[in-house]
Amino acid sequence: MVATNPRTSGPIAKPLAPAAIAIALPRGFTTSGVTTWALRLVNTLAAHGRPAALIAHPETSGHARLTLPIHPRVLVRELRNVPDLDAASGDLSPFLPHYRDVIRELSIETSRPVVLSPNLLGDCYALAAALCCADADRVRVVGYKHLLNPYDTRVLATYEPIIARFVGVSDHIAGVLRGAVPHRAADVLRLRDQLVQAAVLLQQLHRGLRSDL
């Protein structure tokens, strides 16, 4: 027997699965604050039943690999036999299929667009932009500003058209972001603790982020 909506006499829609978040690590699991942040966030989401993924490039040569545990429900896609993204010079072809596979897998699983967080490098955001062109209905981009440096600000301002929400890791950094993209000031969030951060992002997702992306 199919349940019906008493107001419309039609079948009750099946609740959508929670939206997924995929975090790209263009320098892999190299020990750093960004890697620690990424692992903490996906572990928090997974522990609360939210789909989460890591797209990890090879580690930067000569740097230690972070060995924090990863929740078993987190999808981890480590890119093998690909060049260093730092030296890609705009050639995204070795990386794009891996990103596309993760986004498509998660969007099919959840029947929702996937929130993608590029990080650290302009070419990582270029990969996100390519996905927005190829799979616009499957991906929404969140831009994090982790550090108070001009490079991060320029990257986020350059890729502003494909970024659905911006997140600053402090009040000051969030203010810098608002100054860099003043017409998007309302879309700049301040990073708080992991649980609150996850709740805010998922609430934004359920409201659709920017449906025109």
C-alpha cells in the first residue's frame, strides 16, 4: 500500500538523503592545518550520518603524511599516478575524471548536488569550475579562506562566480572576504566549531544554496 498525502491525495514523497560534502586536498594528506581541519570535518559529518568524502592528491614530496584516523563511512579517493597539481600549469586533464567520478557517485547516492570544497591552489578551484560547467546540476562549491594571505583572497575573488558560499576561519578573515567580494557579503559565513560548521553548511544545502549554479 502506498502512503498518500491527505492534502493532495498523491503519494507522499520519499525524504531526500542528506547532502554530501567532498573536500579536495591538492597536497594530499601532507601534515598541515588544512589537512587536520578536513579530517575533523568529514569525521564529524560521518559520525552524524552525513555522507562525506576526501579527494586526496599525492603528498607533497619531503613532507610527512598525517596519520589521523578516518571514520569508516568517509569515502576516500586517493589519486594515484597523477602529476603534482602545483606543477599542472592549467592542465587539468589528469585530475578531472577522478573528481567527476566522486561527485557523480555521491550525487547519485543522495539525489542531491554535492558540496565541493576546493583548497589551497587556484588549479584546485579550476577543477571545481570545470565540474560546474560539465555537471552543473551535481555540484555546489564552498570556498574556504584558511589563511590571511593575498593569494587565497585572489583565488576566491577570481572564482567567485562558481562559489555558492564563502567561509572564513575567523571574524577578521571573514571580514577580508566580504571586502574582496562586497556584492556577495551575505554569502560569507564565519567558521565555528566543527558541529556548528557542519550544521550551517547542511542547512544552507537544504535551502538549495544558489540554484542557478
